[in-house]
Amino acid sequence: MTRTRSVKELMSPDIMTVPDDMPIDDVARYLTEHEISGTPVVDEQGHLVGMVSLTDIGRSTAEAAELGSSFSGGFVRAASADLTIDDLVERDVGPVTTARDVMTPAVHQVPATASVAEVARRMVEQHVHRLVVTEGKEPVGIVTSMDLLKMIAG
């Protein structure tokens, strides 16, 4: 068995991204159709601005459903009468419509020169399932926890 020593040997060089203004249902469809659990999010200039995953979408959907069901009861409705629009904005409970609304704004990166051990350590320490691989400031690939598992199962 050949040992993969650097992230460059392990990563996928094809970075699939979504625009930050893509509607959430389109993002979910994109991830499902490409059989991936998350992807980088880019702005109009193509700059990486975050990461969005099925977990992010699920969390936002659950929070929206929870908010809707909690406001249907009289007790919460009476309490919500005292809330202002500023209170709601501060609580971030407005409608979620785009990748920008649910993405994680941090883009976790690793240099293309990193070892596989470094990639695994960063994923564990940062509690993430994917890292953008960079050379300088340019993204050149993506490595996921599934890539690591495939290498181990080898």
C-alpha cells in the first residue's frame, strides 16, 4: 500500500462552490446532486466567504420550524408582543433564504505543503469535516474527512 504523505496527494483539485446569494433549497439540491455534504461559498468576486453544509441547512430549518411552532402558542405570543424588530434582528430569527444566511463564515484552510497528519489534527481541533487547500492565498483544492477515511480504508 502506498502511503499518502501530503495533502496535495489526498485533496480533490476540483473545488465546487456555491454563490453566497444562492437560495437554500438550491444549495440543498446542489449538495445532494453532487453527493457532497458541504462546499465553499463565494461572493460576486469569487472570493471565499464561508462554508455551507447540510448540517447548516438542517440547523437553520429546524430553528425556523421551532420558532414557528413556539410562536403559535398563546404564552409565547404574549411574550413576543414586547419584542421589537431590533430584538428579532439581534436574535437572528429573520427568514433564512440564501447560502449567506446559513453558512459558517470561517473558511478553514491548510497549506498544500501540509502533511496528512496535520490535516487530520486540524480537522479534529477545529471540529470541521473539510479544509480548503491553499498555495499562498489561492485555493487549489479541498480535502474532506471522507478523503481521510478512504485513504485509511485504502
